[in-house]
Amino acid sequence: MTFVFEEERASDSPLIEKIWRTQSAQADDFTSHAASHSEIVVTRYEGRTLVTVRGPETKASPASVPADSEFFGIVFKLGTFMPALLPRNLMDRRDVYLPVASGESFWLDSSVWEIPTFDNADAFVERLVHEGLLVHDPVVGAVVQGEPTPLSPRALQYRFVRATGLPHKLIQQIERANRAATLLGSGLSILDTVYETGYFDQSHLTHALRRFLGQTPAQIARVSQPDFQLG
């Protein structure tokens, strides 16, 4: 088993999707799934600490994890981003590593910040917002909910992609694949999953899951607990 435990919690912050942490048991390779949300990840291994800002991922890709490492992440709500580190510039593993000042602090916007923890992540995000380093574009929520806006289609698309890094259609495809995987993991048959998630047929479902999750429907259905995704 690559990861010895997994834990995540919700947040009272309207800008946080979830907060998670895990620990690796051994060095191993795994599949990083497509993801529509940006996040900040803190990694500790071999006496080193990394503070990473990650963007969305448009497809499944191979990744590796070192042994005896601890990971903690803050996943932002869709449309929440750092203006100095736009999601489109971080897309598909073009991560940015923030300079670490010491074992417990790092540099951000010419200031030293305390490295956040699983327990104080909410306060950390609140400070980011207060300093203007983290913002949320309400246009994203309006588009996702299908609500009308006074913006032209071109301006709407620009705002949406700037805040998320991805077109709305691609985000819908990623989220549908994740929902299909959840249904398959819960025991729903492949054909019923096709129907519930609106794919044309089993071939269409298979193509989507291979693209976004790196597995076929049958592979997902055979695994009682899918490999933990970092973020």
C-alpha cells in the first residue's frame, strides 16, 4: 500500500473545497488523476519541507511518491485562485515551489509566512485573502449554476478560464468521470453507470475514465478503495 492513511475534512471557509493529509509507506509510482481545482500542498520528507502551488490537471498522468513522507493540502473552491500564480500557468503539473525560509516558514510576496498545518489551514487562507494574495471570481459560480450574467460570451469565457485555468466544458467532463468512478466504486454496474452519468455507451465511458483517471471501468469496479489522489 502506497499510503498508510488518508484523512480529509471540510472547512467553514467559502473558498476551501476540502483539506486533506496523508502519509506514504514506501517509495512508489501511482496515477495522478485529472483535477479541476487548484491547491496548496505541503510535503515533508527526509528532513525537507516543500510548499507547492498546484493548478488543474487535464488528464491522468504517472507520478511518484517518496517513502516515509507526509503530505497536507488545501484544495480551493472552483474559481478561487492566486492572481500572481494563475491556474493556467500551473496546469498539468507545472507546479510552483515557494521558497522555504526555514523548517516552519516560507517566502510569499516578499514576506515570511508560517507554513500552514492541517488544523490551522482555515486561518492561513483567511490571511491570504486579507493580504490580497487569494481571490475568488463569482462569475465561475454563475457559469456552473447556469445563472445569467451581464457579460458578453467572450468576457465570460476569459474570466472563467482566468479563474480556473480550464474551459467549463472540460471541467464538466472531469467531474462526470469522477462521479462515474464513485458510482462504480460503490458497486453500481458499468451499464447502470453509463446511464446514470449520461455517457453515450460503455465505450464512451471507458474512453473518459482512461483519459481522466487512467483506469477502465472494470479496473475501477474491481478495486474496493481507489488509490488516494494527492489533492
